[in-house]
Amino acid sequence: MQHTAGDPLTVLVVGGAGAMGRHTVRTLAQLGSAKHLVVADLDIERAARLADEIGPVGEALALDATDPEAMRRAFAGCDVVVNTMGPFAHFGTPVLRAALQSGCDYVDIDDDWEATLEAFELDDLARANGCRAVIGMGASPGTSNLCAVLAAARLDTVEDLFTGWQLSSAVVEPEPDYPPSGNAAAAAQHWLLQCSGTIRVWEGGAPAEVKPLDRVDFRFPGVGDVHAFTMGHPEAITLPRAVGGLRRCLNLQAGPTELFDHVRPIVEAYEAGRITLAEGAHLVESRPDMEGIGTDAPLPDIWALARGTRAGRPTSVAVYPHAKLPGRMGGHTGIPLALAVELLWQGRIDQVGVHTPETAIDPEDFFGLYARLTQPPVGSVDDVLTIVEESTDGA
């Protein structure tokens, strides 16, 4: 359904009553770009509770995201479909396809590299129907991609482009009115999937399949020598499409040794077929308290690091938000997604087709909105981001 920039939107949020979706719905209601905000969820009671919370703009809808026909019926008449339903290995492509078939613009928080590749295969459908789709618009991917664009832009040549995040920040803030369900969290299933088998990265200037949980040592400007571990994530396959000449592109997770020691045998059992994905996810969720055991790498919660040259001199640039969004992992993921809808409404995302944040969104536009929603709110992009540069010997 096509609309004119500035016209209030009809927005449907798939998985809207979930841990990420709730932050997206509340932020959309706060921003006011939606005249009609549909909270679509399999759990209609939770959806109704959230719809009541946001007031007259809200409507609850029972929706089964495994039913393509039900999704097409639900999406009819909507301007934008917002997908927070993970794991995206299962729900990314079907929801995107139904949205595009319905003529809707689309945004999601897809953090699965395989689902990201599948989404690109729907680019022709999006263009044929005049739809704008932005996938992977959460924290990582999402905020991390736009930090990477800013870091790379400060160099003349970029050889290595890393994005990363702290596992200690990957914690959902509890809400008494929305107690955890009996099923293993989608985030835990995603983590197990992306720490298993092989993952797609960018090595030697080309796509490569590698094992996850591989230790990578590097120097982070302003911090010093650190290490983190590889994980399957979209940034490693999408950023090379936007930043030319890369030799290496990785997404890295940092955290305490105890946590990685906890997950490795779970990964081995899952790979060997001794446990199911759901069983493995429950075991992952029984991990030690991350807040209580510290971290091995004093890295920011979400960050990007570009290494290359400027004026012929080896230089590293780190970019990361130091101003915090509310809501921990739910807010850090769900709020950027709502900002993408706001940018669609403003007409600042204007390219049809399937895109990732780095090819669809101006970082200045994004972080300008981000600044309004931090706690406390800050004045400008400069108050949101830390940018640290360091001349290096190329090591």
C-alpha cells in the first residue's frame, strides 16, 4: 500500500507483544507517525494488554506467523509491516515475502546471515511492487552497521571492518506485566544456531565459511589490546556490499570466558544431534549470571572498528554509542527498528528493493532521532557517539 511522506501510517508489528516488539510498539506510539498501530501476536492476551497500554491508536490481532495466507490477510491495507519475530532462520523469509506480496513497506531485526541472504533473493519482488524493505535494523545488526559506515568514511582505504557487541548487554529487562513464556527465548535459539556449524564471513577479500567461536585478537582505539569471538551475523556479509576493498569483515562477540566455556559443550551436543534446538536454547539460558562474572574484554556494548589508511598512514577508527537507550537488549533492538519506521514516514528511506541499514539509511538521520530517545535525551549526534582514532603500525 503506497503512501505519501508525512501521511500517518498504518503499521502492523509481527511479534509485537514480545520482548523486542514491545519496545518497538511503545516507541512508535511515542513518535506519533502511526495513525493505526496493530500489535499482531500469537498470544492475543499479551497483544491486547499492550494495545490498551498505548491507547486509541492500538489494536490487538491474533496472528500465526507460520500461516502465509493469514499474514497476507492481516497485511492487506497496511503501509508498513514490522517484523520482530525470531528466530529469523524460521520466520524472516515467510514474513518478508507475505509483506511484499501485500504491497507493504517492511522493516525487521533479522540477525541471521542465512535469512539475510534469502531476503536479498526477494529484491526483485520488492522492486516490482514498489516496496521499500530494510532488514537487520536492530542493535547488531542495525546500529552496528551505521557505526561501521561512519568509521569507514574516516579512512581513505579500509582493509578490515569489524562490528561487535558485549554478551553482558544481551539481557532482556524483565517486565512483571509480561512474564517470560514457557518456550526458550528466540534470542537463545539464534545464539546457539550462530555458534554452530559454519558461518559466513569475509576473509581475504571474498566470502568464506569458517567455524564460529574462533578467538580474534585486535587493538581497539582508546582501550588497547582485546579479544573477542566470531559469530554468525549479517554484518559480515552485508558491509562488504557497501564498503569496497575490504580484506576482512567479521562480527565479534565479547564476554567472560566462563560463558563461552558454558556454551561450547551445548554447541557440540546440538551439532551431534544429541539435543534439539529448543533443548539447547534452554541450556543456554541456564548460563551463569553474566552481570555477576564480568568480562574479559572492556569493549563497548555495541561498536564498529575500521582499520586501513588515511593519507598513506595506517589508522584505526572506532565508533560506538555512549548514550544509552532504555530497556537493555529489548530497547537497544526494538527502538532502532521504530526509528526506521519513522524514517520511512519522513521519506528519508526512499529506495525500493531489499536493503540493509548501510545502503538505506543516512547515519546522521538515524542518530539524530536516536539522540531524542536516550536516557537522558541528548542534544545531537555528537552527544550520542564516541569516535576514537589511532595511528597504528598496521598490526
